[in-house]
Amino acid sequence: MTGRDPHERGRAANTLELLFDLVFVISFAQAANGLANLIHHENLTGGLIGFGFAMFAGVWAWINYSWFSSAFDTDDWLFRAATLLQMVGVVIFAVSIPQMFASLEPDETGRMVLDNTGMVLGYVVMRVAMLIQWLRVAVQNSAMRQTALRYAAALAIAQVGWVVLAFIETTVTTMLVGSLVLYCVELLGPVVAERHGRTPWHAHHIAERYGLLLIIALGEGVVGTEVAVSAALESSGWSPELLVLALAGLTITFSLWWLWFLIPTGEALHARPGRVFAWGYGHIVIYAAIAAIGAGLHVGAYAIEDPEHVASSGALLAIAVPLVIALVGFEIMRSTLIGWAHSRAETGTMTIAVVLIVGAVAITVAGAPFVVGLVIIAVAPAVQIVADELWGHRSRARALERVVG
């Protein structure tokens, strides 16, 4: 546990990391499906609470493992065993998500009681494995001992809090307040620990790892669209609307992939390591937004299949809102890494894309067909792609040159 070389040439994700990532497909899919179902049943509040809880916990556990692996991956039997334990926790966490969403359906009195016991159990299993890893660093790496102990302390305090919160009977409001406090402990732990000694994470490796999780989140959108379209096909067969929905889902997915990988993340993180927390934490929202797009496409299939019970404007909003959050998030991440000066033109084209999306929702509310608004939303991100092909790549290259010196 002496740490990897942060300047190692050719560092790339290994097969264990790729295998670890795959189990998160389940949790992303479960969270998106739960959100779509509660929106369909006109319980947006419950859907957002459950989705936010599931996505934060899942992505945060992935982030902790990935940064630790970037710095201390020994690939010995103990590291592999701890990784397996974390994967077991992810599976427990993922299969418990539907139970949590079911508890958010109001009872006869309109009261919701959040049941997250299974999810917390899986989360704690994941985090205990991480605690073992940090204690191993503290024992075997004298230079990193204080940093590792601070990581371990924050982990231990938060896990005790999660267990208490899961096994006492609370209202949804109490659960949300308690969760917010524990989230702050979780998020502040690495910030405090890294001030006493930076762990030897590898900038290009971290950039690749985040890109791989982005692809998994985008893949959930593709799977969600396929499941929704398949269900509609069984009941009514192919229709022009379903074809448009399927193509729109793929177009949005492809555009988001294109736009994220335009950002020179590895080079910028290597040159500006001090911006890593803003960039790393900001992606929690981005991953959640991308998974929510998949849920929105699922709601879109409901609107096509059962227009009397699912309003087309509401279905379009379910796609448009997370897409706007993702596009704005990409721009903030780009500006965080390479500066606002470079992003003026890019911010302008992003604004045009957002205006198109808002306009699509507006005309749908005014009575335009759902598929018309959907087509506009699907092609809106292409504005940024075209702009980058015409001039953005040159200004980005100049900005990156200034960053790396």
C-alpha cells in the first residue's frame, strides 16, 4: 500500500475495475425505473426523493472505490477480496431499491414512510470494505497514515449514522434531514483528509474511470428506452411515435457521449489537481441527470401508449429537465477545468441548445404533438457538436495549452 505512481505512463483501467463497474448497471436501472413508475402514478415528489437517495449513494460508493483504486490498487488477493465484498454490497443495495420506492407510495392517509433498510445494509457493506482498505493503508504506509486514518474516521462515523437512521422509525422529513447531515460527513471526509497529504491518484486514470461510468449511465438510458418501447410494442405494435422515441433516445445518448469526451479531462486534471473536488463531486449530479433521462424516455413511452393518463407535456418535461441539467453540468465541468474564458462561445451554444429544449416543451404545452417536441429536444445538443466541429476544437486546444503551460 505504498501507492501507485501518479505519473505512470499508459495507466488505464484494469479488468477488475471494469467488472466492478458492471454491477452499478443494476442500481442505475432500478433507480431510473422506480422514478419512471412513480411519475407514471403521479407521485413526482416520492419519485425524486427515492431517485436522489439511490443515485447519490450508488455514485458516491463508486467514486470512493475508484479514487482509492487509482491511488493504491495493489491487485493482490486482499485488494480483490475487498472489491468482491463491495460488489456484494452493491448487489444488496440494488435489489433493495424497488422496496424503497414501493414505500414511497402514500398510504390511505397520504403519509409516506421511507423504507431504506435493505439499501442501507448494502451501502454499509460497501463502505465497510472501503474502511478495511483505508485501515490497511494506515498500517502499511507511514507517509499516508494520518490521511488514511482521517478517511477511515469519516467513513466509520457516517456508517454508524446510516445504521441508526435505517433502524429507527422516522418520517420522510426526518430521514431526509438526517441523510443530509450524513451526506455532509461523507463529502467532507475526503476534503479534510486530502489536506493532510494528497493520495497518489492518477489524473488520466481517473478521467478514464469517470468516462466509463458515464458510458454505463448512458447505457441505462438505452436499456430504459428499449424496455419501454418493448412493453408498448406488446400492447399496440409499432407506430411512428414509438419509432421517433427510440431514435430520440439513441440520438440523445450519442450526443451526450460526444460532448462529454470533448473535454480534455486527463490533461487538465493533471495540470490543475486543486480543482479535482469541484469536478469529481459535480459529476454526482451529472450521472443522476443522465440516468433520469432514461427514466424520462420511459415516461415518454407511457405517454405514447396511454395518452389519456400520461400528459405529453409532462412526459416531455421528464426528458427535458434532466437533459438541461446534463448539458449545463458539462459546461460547468469544462469551465472548471480549462477556464471560463475558453467557454464563452461554448456557453453560448449550450444556451442555444437549452433554449431549443425549453421551446420544445413550450410548444408541446401549447398543443403541439409530443413527437414534434421530442424531435426538437433530441437534435438540440447537436448545436454544440456542430459548433465544436467548426471552431470550438481550436479554442479548446489553445485554452488547454495555456492550462498545461
